[in-house]
Amino acid sequence: MERLKRVGLIVLPLCLALLVSACGGADRSVSGASFAMGSVLTARVYTQKTEGTPLLGEIYAAAAALDGKISATDPSSEIAVLNAEGRGACGEDTLEILRSSLSLCDALNGRLDITLGAVTSLWGFASDTPRLPSAEEISAALVTKGTRKVRLENGAVTLGEGQKLDLGAVGKGAGCDAIRTVLDGVGVPAVISFGGTVLLYGQKPGGAWNVGVRDPFGGQEDYFATLSLQPETASDALFISTSGSYEKTFTENGKTYHHILNPDTGMPADTGLAAVTCVAENGLTADALSTALFVNGLNETSLGWVGQYLVGAVFVFADGRVYVTDGLRTAFTLTNDAFTLTDAYD
Amino acid sequence: MTERLKLKKADVLLICFLLAAALALLLLRGGGDALTAEVTVAGETVERIDLKAVTSPYDLTLENGVRLHVEPGGISFCYSDCRGQDCVRCGVLTRAGQAAACVPNKTLVVLTGKPPKGAPDAISS
């Protein structure tokens, strides 16, 4: 009996520590996946299964509900009706997305333009049959764009003549914002990936969140760097969005075309960049800025926008050089030797 | 004056045994080894595959015609009649938390389990 007491005194704490570790301890989590906006939505929530499983359901429902309002392909969505008829009533969620997006389009000198729908539908990147439109078709469609032509009055939206909206550059970010509202209600740490736009909610048990930055020259699951991020408090969130020339491409007559269009020309943007990753405290902002920065290229104007709207950004050039803005330098780790860090731009 | 704790040889053996047992449990339960592929079609789970138990590769054809390639520790879309072929281009899923989908065929493959240590929580793409 004396021996057991002696041994127990030494071993028990050690065994308890090991057992807690073996059973998962504080980092118990529940994960799952669903579809929304034509993309995969994966979620991991750090809580007990009894609480986590219904929470995953609420997350999927929030994304699906927004999809039902702003989808371009669902003919009954508010945006689809608006595009088909030129006018329509919109709920407060859709109106708020339109207000925020139109405001950003203007503030970003038109480098992002959600009124470019007539041009993007010509290209058909979201369809199964993308094609290279003629110069005449593009010129005719470009005439319809313009944020000032969109009128928002008393819950009704009216578009300009022939104008169509395309929320592709902001939809998943807005979806992450809707999911954040769900998480605010429960205060559970979570990581969400919605078609590649990432939401980090609260503080991950046991350390910072680790987010891979997609390798623009590799496969869908390849990453060339990581960002170690932690929102300031348990109810704060960070959003990470990447725009790259590797998504939604097609090749015609030996030339490959990507889906991020320059709103001035209606042609795929070419500023020497392969991808831009943005980190922000708002999903729509992160999503919108990643597109605008890709279109604008890396220059003083872009860095000004980074300082104004973002925590930071990562610019990847087509030759493998990587520029990381000050706000992310300590969080950034290069994991692929084929890439090199640079301080040069322009 | 308190009596000093003295360990005998048998005490040391017992300590080693208990520690080894706890370590074994740690390796068996906490190593992040569980890796299950859950396959759903239109929201209904149609297959649940323990990828750690797979010893040799095989193809699995679903009722909607989508074909999955299952291999030790991994799974991928290898055939779909969709025009975009995004699902096939996703490549092999090997880490818990990864997912791939064939949207036109409403087919979703998601890997569940504890993510391996050091793996990213998500990839921004």
C-alpha cells in the first residue's frame, strides 16, 4: 500500500497529462462540408459534438440563404431577377451587399466593378462553355457598366439600360460575413473555407490559426506559404481571400484566358501578377480587394488601399517573386523554395 | 522532519509500466490517424470509407456515374460526366478537413478526422 502511494504520487500527474492529451483535451472539434454558390464550404468548429453538429447546420443554412438571394444562376434569386428585368425589390441583406460593393467600386477607382455583368456573361467563365468574345461584342457590353447607373430607392433597385450585375468578386466574402453573424451568436472558435475564402473566428485553442496561401502554379491543395493569424479576441474574426489567374481558365487558339477582367478593357487583367491574397476584418472587403489589387497591380496606389482597408496583402508575381506588405510580414512563412521574397515593385 | 520518498526497484518498474500504457493510449487515440472519407450525393451520405484501412487502390462508381479512386490514405474524383471537370482536377485528398465536389452531380467528398500536426487549418485559394 505504501508503495502504491509513492508511485501514485509521481506517476498520476504524468498519466493524467498524457490521457488529457490523448483524448483531445481542449482542441475538440467537429467538421463538415456542404455546397453553396457553386463552391464547397468546409467548416470546423471547436466545441462538443452535441453543440457542433447543429452549429454546422446553421452555418450551411446561412450560406445557402444568401446564395438564394444573390445567386447569378438561380433564376429566382433577387440578383437574377434584377438582371433579367432591369429592376426588382431586394431584401436588406442584398441591399447592404450592393451598397458596400458599389461604394468600394467607386473608392477603388473602378478596378473592381460589379456592374460588369454584361461583359462577364459574354465570356461565360461561370458556364460550361466559356469563349473569347469579339472586340465588337466587348465594346458594346462595356457601354452598360457604371456604378452611377444603379439606383437604390426604398428597397427597390433599378439598373441602367442593358446593365447586369456580377457579384462574383464579393459573393463568397459576403457569405463569410453571414456565417460570422451565426458564430457571433455562439462565440465558438471556427475556421471556414468558402470556395477558398477563409474565415477565422475567435482564437484557436492551443495556438494561432495556420492558413496556407495557394500556390498559383500548383494544384488546388498546394500552398507556397503560410500565414499564422490570431484574431485579437474570442469574438473577433479575420478573413483571407485570394484572387489568381489560375482559376476559371480556358485556352483558345493556344492562348489561355483567366476570369479576372480589367473593367476598362473587358479583357483578362495582365499586370504581371499571378495571385493576390488579402487579409481583412470583413469578408466582403477581403474578397473585393483581392480582385481590385490583382487588376491594379502592385504599385503605390495599391499599397495605399492595403493600408486603408486591409490588415495586409501578399502579391505573387508570375515569375515567382513574392511581395508581402508590412502588416503580414511577421505572420508570413515561405514554405516553397521555388518562390523568392522581394521588396521591389513597379 | 518529513520522511524522504525512496523508490525501490519494483516502484521504478511499476512507473515505467504505467507510463508505457499511457503513452500507448496517446499514440492510439491522439495521433491524428483517423481519416474517413464521407461521400454525399444531394446531401445524402452514400459511402463512408476508412482510408487508413485501405490496403490497395480501387475505383468506386456511384449511382450517378461519378467514379472515385480510393487508395491507402487518399481519395480523388477520377471520372465525372460534367463539362468543367473541376472535380477531377482537384487531385488526391489526403488530409482531414479537405473536400472536393462535383457541383453538377451534387457529389461531395469530405475527409473527416483530426488534422495532422502542422497542416494548415485552411488554404486560401
